[in-house]
Amino acid sequence: MQHTHQPARRWALTFFPIWTGQALSLLGSQVAQFAIVWWLTATTGSGTVLAIATMVAILPGVLLGPLVGALVDRWNRRMIMIMADTISALAAAVLVYLFWTDSAEVWHLYVISFVRSICATFHFPAMEASTSLMVPHEHLARVAGLNQMLQGAMSIAAPPLGAMLLALMPLHAVMGVDVVTAALAVLPLLFVTIPQPPRAAVAEGQPGPTLVQDMLDGLRYVRGWPGLMMAMALARGSNFLLNRPFALCPCLLPAT
């Protein structure tokens, strides 16, 4: 794994503006997701609709996850994050228009949730992979802990914040918050450089490794760490068994 060699403190001037923008974007996305779930519940009251919306949101990560990791290693990670945030902001802007004109339908939210999920599927590994290149090795554990704390804090703060915003402003304005936070995430990426990992040298005249070979190399690496495989299996199992049923909890609201 490659690590940054930037002078002390200089790395923070590059990393934390990006990190702050991404944190704001994550907050905006989770608030928007809360608003979407609220609208689906208030409009349909259907557990089936919420289950389909949940499935649409997780399918890109399940289907594209192994492929995206290899693509992120090949492509410019900074551009991946810029494009992912930009497309996600445009998708949220479409929702702003649909809610503003009172023309939103359930299938609109399915399509836009699918697009936003694809963006997140590309964005997350690009940011995670870039962190190890921007942050000095001795600070990686602290930054990883900060990222975990951020994820937990957002999970706790986003629902009440979303509920408060829905009480104070119309739905299209709440979705506009997501557009603004996504734009704030793109802004620092326009002015900083994210190091790219060097590709393995290839003999002249020989073809480089294919995308499939890169994917297989990644799988072999994971298989070489039984503890890592067990941790991944536990994380996937707990995510499937514990998190997904919460998607149906809004259906209980009309009855309480």
C-alpha cells in the first residue's frame, strides 16, 4: 500500500477540506433519504413500496461492488468523486423540481435512488482508497476512527434533523439541502490534487493486467486473510439482518 510523503501538517490542508465537504454531503444525502422515506410512507403507506425502494438502493453496491474496486484503482479517483457528487446533486435537483411542481411519482424515486446509489458505490471506495494516499501512515488509525465516528454521528443526527427540516420547510427545499451539500463536496476537489497509486510495471510489448485479473487479484488478497474474510462476512450478515428491516419502520407511523 502506498502512503503519502507530504510534509507534516501540509497533508491536513489537503485532506480535511475534502473530508469536511464529504461529511456535509453525507449529511445532506442522509437527510434527503429520510425525506424520501417519509414521502413514500405518507403517500403510499405500503411496506412493499419501501421494500422495493430499499432493494433499489442496495442493488448497485451488491452487483457492482467487486467491479468498482478494480475500476477505482485504474481511473482518476479525484474525477470519480467529482463526477459521483455532481451526478448525485443533479439527481437531487430533479427531485427538487418534481416535488416543487407536485409531479413526483413513486417510480421517479426508484430511478433517482438507483442513480444515487450507483454514485455512492463509486464514491465510497474512491474516497477510502484516496485516504491512505493523502494521510501519513502514523495518522491513518486516527482518521479511520474519525470516519467511523462520523458514520455513527450521521446515523443518529440525520433523522431528527430531517424531521426538523420537514417541519420548517417544504419537501423540495429539504431536497435542495442535498444539492447544496453535494456542491460543497465538489468545491474543494476542484482545487486539490489526490495522488494516484503507481501501476505495476509491464514489460514493453506485453499487455497489462485486465480488469478481470485485477478483480481476481483482489479476491486472492482477501482470501489470504481469514480474519478479514470473517469480519466482512459478519459485517454483511449484520447489515442484512439488522439494518434492512428498519426500512419498514416508517410504516408504523400512521398507527402510532
